[in-house]
Amino acid sequence: MNDDQQIPVPDRIAEFPPHWQLADSVTKLLQIDTVDYGQHRFPDQESLFRVLDNVQGASIAMLADLHDPDPHFLQLVLLAETLHDMGAASVGLLAPYLPYMRQDKRFNPGEAISSRYFADALSPHFDWLMTVDPHLHRYHSLSDIYPIPNRILHATLPIATWLNESVTNAVLIGPDEESEQWVSEVAAFSGFPHETLIKQRHGDNDVEVSFPHPERWQGKTPVLLDDIISSGHTMMAAVSHLRRAGFPPPLCIAVHGVFAPDALAGLKLAGAGDVVTTNTIPGATGRIDISNLIADSLKRQI
Ligand code: R5P
């Protein structure tokens, strides 16, 4: 199956968790209702969902924040199954940030290929999947691991538009080869030049980068751009490298701001300027709004 497949236009949004900013604005833009549901926690911490609206025959998009997937996975599945059970015609998963995509090969003997197992665990519970810029590196498409209809949205145009409104004389810099796909597209949309650094990752918090031609870009505003900031160490290594090469504090942009607890503070300490992300994940850095991108896509049937 190819990506960008037929997905029903939803007539209800189930927000997971309820009332997060992106889900609220997508629902408003689509002018459809949310599904009202309650969640009871038993003393032993098991969950019981109760759907409070009539969803018989409804096409539902579950708009889910999955940036911290482990503690939320079971609840996501329990809610999806409750909606099916209450007669929904379809229940799709709209996860603006799709987790577990980076563990896409066995890097060390005995290691899990978690992206595949996560896809296997999620897919039976949903009729379709939509997401924004998933980390497709060794996989060519989501269909390599997700056997359900799926659609990928790209935040590169909203990011380029934001950049054109906010920065002049920029050079876009990808902190590693994997970021080339995002950096080159944002460069094409925004008209700014770009270059990609070379990264070596020795561990979760141990990253080294090198910059082939720093002299070419002196005098420009450096903008580091990646798909994900998680531990922040990729960006921190790139920021430190640029600062040592004499650049001013780089603006750091990512599609998905996952941010481990010390990531933002570490970036500032390394010498970063502003840190800005899209709002695929709730948080203060989410200043590039992608609600129109999502709402427009949900309105069209391919
Ligand atoms: C990997 O290649 C990704 O594109 C990001 O560079 C990476 O996931 C960022 O992770 P961290 O912030 O933990 O270095």
C-alpha cells in the first residue's frame, strides 16, 4: 500500500487527552463536535472509559498527543475499543507526533526493533493513521510497518512561512544527514540557502558533529532545523560547534519538541538563541501552528 491513502472525512474528533490546544483549534476549524467521554480510575489504577455521546455510525478521528507513549498507550487502545464498541463506523488515529519511529533497526545484538512492534500493537485498534513528518529514515513509507491506510502531512511549508515572517538573511543548517529531507524542503519553500552537518552519535547523551564549510556562511543568521528535539544533544552539539566557529546564537527549530526534562536548559547553556517548534506536542515552544494543515487535510478525501 502507498502512503496518502483514502481516509474518511471525520464527523467527530475524540481528543486524547481532552482539551489540548491543537485539538481544540482543529475541531473549531472543522466545525464538528468532539466526543464527550469520561475516564474513571479504580483504586488499583485500572481505567474505565465511558462514552457520553451517541457515536453510532460516526467516523471518528482520535486526535492524540503521544509524545510520552508508554504511560498512555493502554488508555489510547481502551478508548479506541470503547468507541468501536459504541457503534462508531470508523476510528482513526491522528497522532501529530508518531513515537517509536527512530528505533528502526537492530543497532546492537539482542536489541528490539521497537518501531515495528509499536506499529503491530497499534494498528489492530485503528482504521487509519495520520501523522506529521514521522521519522522515516530506514523505512521508505509508513506502510512498511503500518498495515492500515495512512497519510503523512508535512510541516515544512508552515515552518518556511514562519521563517520568512521572522528571520532575514538566514542560512538553514541540518544537524545531521537525516535532517537533510526537512532542511532542503524548508530551504526550497523559504528561499534560504542550506547546509547539512555530519553527526556521530556515541550514546543517548553523547553526540559529535562536524561542519564542512563554516566560512561560506559567516554574516548570516544560523537556523538549525531538525525533525525532533528529544534529549537535545544533537542540537546542543550543533549549537556548540557553530558558536566555536564564530556564529551568533543559532535559532533552533524542530517539527516535534519532545524535550527531555533538561533539554531546553541544556540548549540555552550551549549557546542557543530562540527555540521554536510546531505545536504537534503541547508546550511553550510550539509557536508554529499546524492546525490549518491538519484541518485542511481532514476535509479532503483522496
Ligand atoms: C535523529 O536522527 C533525529 O533526526 C534527531 O536528530 C534526533 O532524534 C534528536 O534527538 P536528540 O535530541 O535526543 O539528540
